[in-house]
Amino acid sequence: DTSLTEVNSFSPSVPISPSSMINQYKFEDGPELRDLFITVDDPESHITAIETFITYRVVTKTTRGEFDSSEYEVRRRYQDFLWLKSKLEEAHPTLIIPPLPEKFIMKGMVERFSDEFIETRRKALHKFLNRIADHPTLTFNEDFKIFLTAQAWELSSHKKQGPSLLSRMGQTVRAVASSVRGVVKNRPEMFTEMNNYMETFSQKISLLDKIAHRIYKEERDYLNEMKEYGPIHTLWSASEEDIAESLRGAASCIERCCRATEKRMAGLSEHLLPILHEYVLYSEILMGVLKRRDQIQGELDSKVDALASRKTEKDLFSEEIGKLEDKAERANNALKTDWDRWKQNMQWDMRSTFTNVAENNLRYYEEVKLFLTKMLFFHYFSEEGHGFS
């Protein structure tokens, strides 16, 4: 829907030529410029008397001077990734932090701790860390460095050095107070447009996610029926000598169609479903970022209103307003810059993903066309008493 790219002036121009769908953007962080490489692999199960959990190996290779070594290997569990995400949000409230997979991925499609579930999560965690590594600001976050380099006991010790209870309570009270103020009076138009964009984007990406999962389920049901349908022809051929060859040919066609369908489903589960769901999560994250920006704006507006109604303590209020204005400006600039970067990445991901799906579909239909044509002729040859191979 072109309305998603035309709704505001922040998105880069988007070429629509089908011949240039993939190589449209040149990112600043090209592979030749990267100095931080992260791999998440080797999932390992841990069973204790209290819980069962999975840890993943995180291998980091870097040429950065702020690291004491060029290579690190640590093990992290899902809760450690959650901690990192919360620290990044705390340090950079108006930057777009990449999403983590939920506690349960693809609910209803895979079982927890199954090989498929663990592999799906591993890929998502790998992408999460690499998106942070590629981010021009988040990549230099101190908590991110500690996450990549500290051994388990060191990370546990560092986690305990978080903000005090009173500090957290103060932040919570301020957040609640800001959230109940209602509409921000002085919100710049660009952020209103961002908010409108995200509301539309959220609706459409959620719908695409639901449809894609429904397609996958229907394909899976179709495949299961084909797997039952093929062997019937083989069994039938044993009792129908005159058309045995035709029946075996039909069974062979169905088997090949099954293999082609399995490949197509693998493409959907590995490329389409994860990307769509990731951007469903991104839409939730961006709505939260915009709300936090509004909270900063609301705090500034509140102080300005208080200054206007008071004749005393003007110097104190003026100083606080100055600090809040700086904070709001930094927040706005951070979000505007990250917004452009996120839009560019999102458009690249969507184009490459749907192009990949289209190419997989073309290969699938080309592959099964011959098999299905043979199936159409099956009835003719059977009626005429001829066989085919």
C-alpha cells in the first residue's frame, strides 16, 4: 500500500521498478566497514530442581580498541537478553531498540523446547544482537559491551548494580503521571505524522502476519493430505495390473509435489513468517518510543505552565525548563534520526522478503507444473489402457 510510504516526508524515496527490488539501498554500515561480528549458536539445555532453560553461546569478534580482546565467548540465557533490552531502553528511551522474540514463539505451531522452537529463537536472538551491533549509537552502549564480554558470574554481579528501588519507584511515578496527562499540547507535527503512520503500519502488518500464518497452516494441511494420497496409488497399482504403471507414475508425481511443497513451506517458515512477526513487534516498540517522547514533551509543557502561573521561584523554574528543553531536543533528534534509519531497513526487509517469496512461488509452480500435467493425463491413459513413466 503506497499510503505507507507517502504518509509523511520522513521516508526515503522508494523506487518501484520490479527490476531493482533488491539492491535499492546502500547502508552506511556495509560489511567492509563493520568492526563487530556476533554469532549466537550452540543451544544447550539446563535442567535444575527449580527450572528448565536454554543457554546459547555468544561469540564476538572485534577490532575495536575499547575491547580488551579481539574475541569473546560467553553463554547467555533468554533472561539475559531481556535484561540487555531493558537497559538499552532505559539508557536510550527514544531510540528504536530491536525486538526480542516473545517467551513463546509461534504459539500453537511448535512446542516449547522442541528443536524447531529452539532454532527459531536462536535465529531471533542472533538477529537481535546483530541489529544492535549495526546501530550507530546502541553498538557503543556499555551494558551491551558487558553482555558480550562478561562471564556469567560477572554479568550477575553487574545486574545487581542497577538503579535503587527508590529510583525505580520515582521513574514509575513520573511515567504514570505523564501517561495520564492526555494529548500532548505542543507535539510537533512530524511526531503526529509518525504516530499516524505507525497506527496504519501496525494494523496492516498484523493483518499480513495473521494471513501468512493461515496460509502456512493451509499448506501444512494440504501437504499432510498429499502424503496420504500418494501411497494409495502405490497400493492400488498392486491390484490393478492393467493400469499399474500409470498408478505408480501418479504416485511418483504426488511424491515430487510433496517435496516441492515442503521446500516452499520451508521458505515461508524461514523467511516470511519471522520477518512479518518481527515487524509486528517493532510496531509495538515504536508506539512505546513515541509515547516516551510524548512523556518528555509533557513534562516540559507542565513546567512551562507552572512557570506561567507562579510569580516566585522563577529562576529555579527557568533552570529546570532549560534542562527539560535540552532533554526534549535530544529526544526528538534521536528519534528523528532513528526513524529514518528504521524506515530504510524496514523497506529493505519487506522488499527482499516478498521478492524472495515471489521467487520461491515461481520455482514451486514451475517445478510442479510438469507433475500436475502428468496427473491430468493420468485419467486419459488409464481409460485407454496405456501407462506412462
